[in-house]
Amino acid sequence: MLGDSGADPSGRFALTARALAAAARGLGLKVPSFQSPPRSDQLDRSIQRSARGDCVVAVRVRGRPFAAVVADIIEGIVVCNRLDVAAAAAVRDELWREIEGSHDASAPAAGPAGLCTGAPKSGYRMPGTAAEPYGLDEAA
């Protein structure tokens, strides 16, 4: 999906946001709404939270590398779910794996700039999510 540079940037954004939303939903996460561009011309990404806790992630697409756009979508999902450090890392890995097309839990996931970030074990339940909450002073 990242390598498809011939597609319309807005269309790529929509398809990528949908794919990542489906993957996040599959992980049991709340899925924010996505839009482009942010209201402010000075921001590449903004996140707005309603009083009910719903999130809207706005990402600038035009004039940016598409990998940066994908990273902003992923980070928006992480921030809107208020994940702790361990859960955030596991979610980032899983969402990058979704974009890269690798669902093998034993393979390292490529994140921004191709950095290897490791991968959770198959069947891994992310600590700090609604399915398994714990405080910062508890062991993961």
C-alpha cells in the first residue's frame, strides 16, 4: 500500500484510513474519524476530542511523503485510545504490519523510515487496553 505512489493522494488517504480503522477495530480499539486537511495551515496533524470522548484525526496529505501520512494516522489511533507505552508499541507494530501486508507475528514490523520495532507474540493481549487494564505501577 505504501509503494503505490501513482494513486490520487486523497484516495490513498481514504483507503489507508479505512484499512487501519478495520485493523484497529479488530484489535478492540476505538476508531477515530479521519479527515484531511487539518483546519490550521500550520499543522500536519491535529486531534480533536469531543466531550463524549470521540476523536477526529485530521492529517495533511498534500506535499508530504505518504509514509508520514500513514504514521500520523497510526499515531492518531494510538493517541485517541490513550494507550500506555507497552500497548502503544504493540498497536503501532500491528498497524504497520497491516500496511506492509505482513501478518506474520514472528516477523519484525517496519515502522517509519523502515525501522524494525519488533512484534508481539501471536495471541498477545495488549496490557493497558480495555480488555486488560493496569496502572503504571503494575508489571506488564
